[in-house]
Amino acid sequence: MDDETDDTQPPTPAVVMSAREAALLRNPELVAQIEADQADPSRAVRSEARRPRQDSGK
């Protein structure tokens, strides 16, 4: 916590992360692969979740 001049102590923001994210970050090879994938657009894979659904005309 940071001390204020009037002796109040404002809360310090917490870093919140899931157990899965913490496990991922402990795997340096996986982190390196993710960073390499993000840096190279040719490795991108289209996600079906981000595509607009085609209207079936019904």
C-alpha cells in the first residue's frame, strides 16, 4: 500500500489471474509460441466465433 500524507492508505490494485493463466505463464515454451504466433500474421487462424452467421433464409 502507498502511504498518503494524511495517513490514509489507498488500496493498491490487485493483480487477478486464474489458475489456468498462472499455469500457462509457468510454461516458457508455450508463452514463446503464443508470442511468435501473435507476431506473425501468417499464422493467424480464423475463428468461427468471430464470423457473422450466414442467414439461412428461413
